[in-house]
Amino acid sequence: MSLSDPVVITCAISGAIANRDQCPAIPYTPEEYAAEARRIVDEGGVHIHIHARGPDGTPSYEIEDFVAIRDAIRSEVGDGVIVNFSTGTVGVPVAKRIAYLEAGRPEVAALNMGSMNYAKYSRSRKDFVFKFVFTNPFDEIIELLEAMRRLDIKPEHECFDVGHVGSLAPLVDMGLLEPPLHADFVMGVVGGVPATARNLAVMAENLDAVGPGRHHWSVIGIGREQWMLVAAALTLGGSVRVGLEDNFYLPNGEMARSNGDLIAAARTLTEEVGRRPATVGEARALLGLGSHSPTPTAAHEPAA
């Protein structure tokens, strides 16, 4: 990747943990996801990462909720955005995750690349807000990856540490992955790689070393350090992800009123460093989506 590449601006639209008590703009219903998708696309976002929720905001891993959200987004913005389903969770069987991939057929699906301690720490309390072991063993990674290959879904490799980037190499050697790879470097989670520009550069260098091909990467900054990492990624030639899953706040410290506010700030930073946002077509090419076309909803199916 280089500074001459357009920047894929991704939005993590809701996540599965935060709720409206923390940020009123988080969407719950399919209609709210669709309204957020319109704001995202209008501000320059071309890729939406989805954790499904039920209409009451409860995290969901049910087929009907993923499909309803996908259909609502497609009905609102058509093919103007790449739809990406999360497969990351704790305690949900792999078969259930594969089932909603089979039903929803997103263009991209996130694939966590390793196990880790996963925590949030409060310096004021001198204690953890939460802590657990996030298990992603190779057997599960391979099972999900084989399903994605069968379904023509591009994996998005979420790497929380340098070792997770290195875990891509054996999968390439086994023939389970083909370049270009698409990786997200998740930074700022306690238990993972600390959120610094130098660490981001190391992650990018390690992706280059995985194997031949022109791989694509993006940064995911958790919390208010997000904007420093966005700036670092832009100057290193990478792409960026923002959104209410990762951070509620704009660079000036104000809480975002919508995902569109966060996307607009990312677009402004992109342009201020002399780069430009990718079109959705350019994004599909950079992510290596090839000939994959979005699954149509009833409103977009060709006439018989």
C-alpha cells in the first residue's frame, strides 16, 4: 500500500456491547441501521461492519436479524456500500455463525486471528471494568475460513497483536488464503497491541512479510486514541475504520450525533493529509473482492 492509494473508509456501525445509555445514536432496529447507512454513504463511507441486534438492542446472532439489517441497508443505499458481517463473539458456536453467513452472504466477514486476554482497565478505579479470555483457536479460524471460501465471502482478518498478523502465514502456505489479504489492526484493547503509531508501522511491516501480494490494511483504534491512529494510518498509506462500535467521540471531544459525524471527520482528515476517500468500486478492488457482487434484496432483484 502507498500514499497514492485511495483510502477505504469503513464504519463499525453499532458493535455488540455499547448501548443507548452510553450513546443515544447507536442503532437497534433495521430501519435505524438503514438511516445510519445513508448518513455513512453520504459522508464518504464505503464499507459497513455489522454486529446484529434485535429490535430492543440486544446483541443477536440470529439469521433473521442479520438478514433484516442487510436488506434494510441495501434498500436504502443499494450497492453503494460493502456489507461486512462480524463473526467475533464469545460462546456462540461456529455453526451458528456460519449459518448467518450462509443466509446473509455479505461481501466481507470479519475473522479474528487469535486468542487473547481482552479487557478494559480503569485507572481511576485501579481495577478492570471487564476482563475475559477471547478464544479464537486455529480450528475455529480454519472452519470459518473454509466456509467463507465456499460462500465467496472475503475474510477481513482482525489482528489484535503482531502474533495475529504472523498467524496468517501458515494459512497462506496451506492454500486457505490467497492474496491480496485484507487485514484490520485493532489497537488499544488491554491485552492486545498498545495504540501507538510505531506499533501500527510494525503491524503493517509484518503484513508485508506474510507472503507475496499487495495486501490491504486498515486501522481500528479503540476509544479516544482512535483519531491519533487514524492520522498515523493515513500517513503510512493505510485505510481507516471509525464508528460507534469503537469510539463515540469526535476529534474535538464532542459526542457524535451519528456514525455520519464520525465518517465526516475521517473524510476531512483524509483530505487534509493529501489523500482522497476511495469510491465503493475502488474499495472493492483494494479489498480484493474480485467478481463478487452484492446479494440483492427483493427491491433490487432484476426483473424476470
